[in-house]
Amino acid sequence: AFGNYMNRGQRGNAVGFKLNSLTRIADTKSSCNKSMTLLHFIASTCEQKFRECLFLEADLPHIKDAAKVNMKELEKDMSHLRTGMKECGREVEFYRGQNLTNGDRYLPVMKEFMTTAQVRLTELEDLFTDMKARFDRVCRLFSEDPTTTQSDEFFGTFDYFISSFEEARQDNESAKKKKEEEEKIAKQHQ
């Protein structure tokens, strides 16, 4: 809405915006006050008229952690786990054909491990598949291409915006207190 108001008459009304534009809101400076950005103005407007918008961090509590996760790296990790399970299976099969020395517990311990690990790997693969499907849906919800969008960048955009928004709110509060102090001092000198 702010962008549409600022650009009215030039580009028409947009029904949405690209997520990466959230990172550039703080770059749009006021022509009257160089320390005031569009983000400061949005924070101030939300403070006055849309207080429910002030709790982004509470509404999106997992964004900071999600911004640290790279889907490509997780896919590699899952591949390594699958490969590791196959190697363990081959190792167990190899030792099944060997003569066991008395008291050797390798095979029973590894069989038990393989049973437990296979169940946990299957659960992990199900969770990973579900996570990928959810990420796909959220990308499409925000009109981003899930095949080219990196999860850490996607959630990092939100994390950056939330942090910047909070900084802008604090800047606004500091400016307000400074102005009140200056007015108080001015009244004392009259």
C-alpha cells in the first residue's frame, strides 16, 4: 500500500511485491529528514494505526532459525545418511559370511543398530519430504520459484526485515525521547 501510494500515477497499483524488495525499504530516504527512511515511516504508522503489525517477531518465532537452514545442504546430508546406511548394511552382510570369534558382539550390536537406524532414517526422510513440500507451498504463496529459491535466503529476507523493522521502531522511540528532552530543556530556558 505504501509503495502504491508513492508510485501512484507512474506504474499503477501493484497487487503484490517481490520479497527481496523488503530488504530495500530502509534504503528509501525522506526528502525532508535524511535520517528518516520509508521503514521508519512504516514503523511509525504501524505504531499509531496498526498496532497488531508490531509483533512480527512473535508471529514468526522460527524465522531466525529457518534463515540458518540451507535446503541444498540438507539434501546433501540426507544423501550422506542414505549412503552411510547402505554401507553399514554391506558391512553387516560381509560379517555375516565370516567366522565369528567367541564373544564377538559386533554382528548382534550392528543388527540392532541397523534396525533402529533404519526406522529413524525413514522417519527423517518423511519429515524431510514434508518440509520440502511445505517450503514449496510457502514459496508459491509468496510468488517465488521453489526450484531457484534458497531456503536460507527466503527466510533470511524475513529475518532481515523483522530486525530492520525493530531497529526502525527503536530509532523512532529514541528520536521521540530526544525531541521530548529538547522541548523540556527549551521550556526550562524560557
